[in-house]
Amino acid sequence: MASPKLTPMAMAVLELLHERPMHPYEMTQLMRDRHLDNRVAVKAGSLYHTVDRLLAAGHIKIVETQRAGRRPERTVYALTEQGRDAFVDRAKTMLGTIANEHPEFLSGLGAMDDLGREAALEQLQMRLLHLEAKAAAQEVITRRLVDEVPAIHWVDWRYTTAQVRFELEWTRQLVDDITSGRLDWTGDCHPDRLHAVPAESTEDRSDDRAS
């Protein structure tokens, strides 16, 4: 039976175990310290569930059980050769193919004409405030990374900040198009199909969210 496809959380766990064996609590702390929450939802429950699935699949193994005083036992895991191979294969796929990830923002944009001009504009302006704050916070972190961390270790962060900057500028332009009247707000005519776009223009390769 084939192993389940590695999810972003599973990839994050295996990425950490490339460095050294560690227990799930340490993994959680490192993910937060390294801002991996920009690409995975860092929740202890999901991480432990993912570790169990990786262990069952043979991608990781138990190497030690630690106990310090009255603290609960901590199980230390290490990467197996099978896990290393699976990680490399999945990383290549993630880099080389385009996944249809269905962002919620697209659904919101699709519903704008049903919300009405004023309601949509209010929410977009609120989104702009959040994006401006996020971009400013990211800039502070980026300056620290430039000074302290080799660039190869935060390429994913560069991509994330570029996405935020693009979305910020794009949303500003959309708000300007609405307020200036350049965006024609008919709201009553819903085309059955956008004929310029093929019905199956992209292949859905969205991640298996099971683990």
C-alpha cells in the first residue's frame, strides 16, 4: 500500500528532523521561532497527529524517550532513509508543479457583486489595513534575517513577503477602481460562463489535508 502524500505539516516535521533527532515539543517551538507558521498552521495537536502518521508510514523512528523530573516523558524521533527519500521526492513535486490551493479571498472576490458596492468596499478597505500592518511587521523580521541568517534558509519567507506586497498593491488598485467608478458595478447580470476561460484550464493538484 502506497504511503499517503506528505502534507505541508509533514514536510515541516521532516525538514526539522534533517537537522537532528528531536521531540514534538521542540519541533513546535522551532516552527514558531522560525516563523514556519507562514506556510503551515502550527498547532500542537496537528503536529502530534502528523508525527504519528509519519511513524506509522516508516518515515521516522523513535530513538529515545526522555524524562526530566516530574515532566511527562518526551519521545525523540529521527528521520529514516525512507523518510528522507519521501521528503526529497515530495519537495521536488512541490517546487516543480502548480497546485490549485483555492484561497478564500478568491471566493470573496467572486461574491462582491452580491454584497453590493458599499459593503464590498468597506471590507476591502479593512483588508488593506490588515495587509499594511502585516507588510510592516514582515519588513522588521526581514531586516533581522538579512543581518543574521544565510539567505538560502529563508527563501520561503521572501516568497511570502512578496505575496503580501503584491496583494497589498493589487487590493489598493481594486479599491481605487471601485471608488473612482472605473469598475463597472452592474450586479444584476451573472454570466453562465466566462467564455474566454476554458472550463478546465488548470489541473487540481491540491494537497491531501489528512495529516
